[in-house]
Amino acid sequence: MVHPFAVVFCAFLLSDFHGYFVYGTNKSKGSDNEHQQQLFNLLVSQNRRFEILESRNRELLAMVERQSKQMSHMTSNILELQETVEAQRHQLDSVYKILKENTNDKRTETYINGNKDQKKRLLVGTLAMPVAFQAYLSRTQTNPNGHQTIIFDNVELNVGSGYHHTSGIFVAPEAGIYAFSWSIRLFGNASHSAQLIVGDQEYDGVYLSVKNGDNENVSGTAVAQLERGQDVFVRTHAAYNYGDVHSDPLGRSSFCGWRVN
């Protein structure tokens, strides 16, 4: 198929050679055929060039169309992301508003103290810092003396950094109500009382005595209200102490505690 632009181009060329065909009758027939063949070859060549240009033009149009679709898809994704971010921002604002209201919400509670009514301001929904620890003896404590602190040196948990493994003492990082649990393991012939000390007071205690190769464990649990910086630890009683305090994978001597509120 001959391209229309090639036909126009060759028509222009033929017009240039019109004089030759009118006045060149004295030329030989072989020369006419030669010029006609050159014109035909030129026509074919130009037609091929136009076809190549049209093919490239179609490729460019297709590329532009693909890029336009990609840009449209990207624009749609950006709009969706903007909507998601906006929705999440509203959610965060709502959560922040709720937390702020809970933290700042106060109420007045009336209670009776003796014959007088007193009003107490309570803070509702205050976000408390979590506090918890867990530690145990990594090896047997040989024949501890009276009023000797049992140092639970292997720390498994220490949220709030209140427990000190070098001294065996827990120091309350915040005021609040705390729960504590402690245990000791005795073997053979031994007798010990393990006391929970809060501040400088004997708060609670457990006692265990074993004989004739017995292997026993005793534990205690207590709840105490602490002020910030108040100490809590486990120690032996002043009397009734002899033998070793054991601790191994078969049975640990341990100390743990956590903030209730």
C-alpha cells in the first residue's frame, strides 16, 4: 500500500519533471524507462519512511497512554492514602482526648471518719507506671545468720528498675499498693524464718524446719501500701536459724513483687 504522503511527494516530483516528458521526446526510450524507475524507487523509499514515522508515532502515543494511566492510578492511591491518614489522625485525636479526660477527671468522694464527714479528692483513671520484679538465689546461701538479708541475685524481671540485685532490696519507684511473694527452700537438717521487711518494720514472715534429709519449700504472700522510695526486702529472723538456704532448678528460693495500682 502506497502512503498518501508519498503520493503527494511524488506528484510534486513529477511536476518538476513535466518539462522533461513534454520536451524530451528526442530522448531515447531507454532513458525514459530509467528515469521512471528512479521515480518509482523514490516513491517506495518515501512510503517506507512515512510508514516508519507512523509506527513510531503509534508507539509514542501508546507509551503516553500507559504513562497517563499509571499517573491516574498513582493519583488515586495518593488520594486513598490521604484519606487513610486523615482517618487515623481523627482516631488518634479521639484517643488522646479520652486519655486526657481520664487523666484529668477528678471527683469528690465523701466518707465518714468518726463523727465527721470528710471529703477526699480522688484522681480517676490516672495512668500508673508499671512496676514488677522477679529474682531468685542463683546458688545455696550457706548458714545465714540472724537478721541477715537474703540477696536474691539472679534477676529475671525488673520493670521500673526498683529491685537491686546486689543488696536484695526493692525500692519503690512510685507510691502505691504492692503485692509481694517470697519463698525459701531447706534441705537436710535446717530451720529458718524468712521475714518480709517494709521500711524498718517486720511486716510478715514464714517459718520452716526440716530434719532427717527432708527437702521442703515454704512461701509467703503480702500486700503493702508503700511510699515512693520505701524499702522492702527479705531477711532471716534474729533467732531459730541454722543450716543452709538452698536454691537450684529443682526448687528455687525466690522473691517477687508488683504494683497493684
